[in-house]
Amino acid sequence: MSLPSIPSFVLSGLLLLCLPFSSFASATTSHITFSYAARQRMQNRARLLKQYQTHLKKQASYIVEGNAESRRALRQHNREQIKQHPEWFPAPLKASDRRWQALAENNHFLSSDHLHNITEVAIHRLEQQLGKPYVWGGTRPDQGFD
């Protein structure tokens, strides 16, 4: 005994009838409450998304738009601001710089016993860690650090 073939328009009609019931079934499960951890994760995701969007907006504000003339004017304005405030971008020390000369003449600072002792203590503490096995998540010097 064979089943009669069902026309395709009937099948599509049946499918359309079933769709509202599937949305009804999902609507009845929307009252589910989430655990505290799940709510925290959702809040963290929302917070991180907001931070990321704020970061993108801030980053977009750095982009200079406009024609060549307006960009040139902005660069000129920036140069004038930098000239008015040289402390914003100090140049590297040169041998002829008075700050370097004052530092080089201060024998107490460069060759002081205090500086030497600090260096020795740091090297000694690092040498004590040699040979200790790696411990994943370790937080103590006697067991090993991560």
C-alpha cells in the first residue's frame, strides 16, 4: 500500500501553521531565571562591550578628517603648542646638556654604596630562584613562581 503524494503547497502550509506554535513554546520558557553567576557574566559582557565601544569612539576622535589645508593647519597648531610647552616632550640627553653634566658630576649618586647595595640585593634574590622547578600558579618564593 503506498501513500498518496502530498502536494508541496500543502507541506508549506503545514509548516506555516507550525511556526506560530514554535514561537509560543519559546515564549513560555522565557520566564527562566538565571543563576547569580550567569547574571554576573551577562553584566560583565555588557560592561566590557560598553568599554570597547567607548574605546572605539575615543580612538575615532584621534582621526583627523578634512582636506589637506585643514590638516596642515592642525599640524601647525600642534607645533605651536609644543613650542609653548617644551616640558611636554623633553629631548633625549646629549653630552653637552647641563642636566647630564650635573648628573655625571654627582659622584655620590652614580657610585653610591646605597645604589650598589640595592643592586647586590636584587641579584642575590634572583640567584636564589635559580634551579627551582616551574610551578604553574606558584606564588611563593620557596615553592616557585609562575
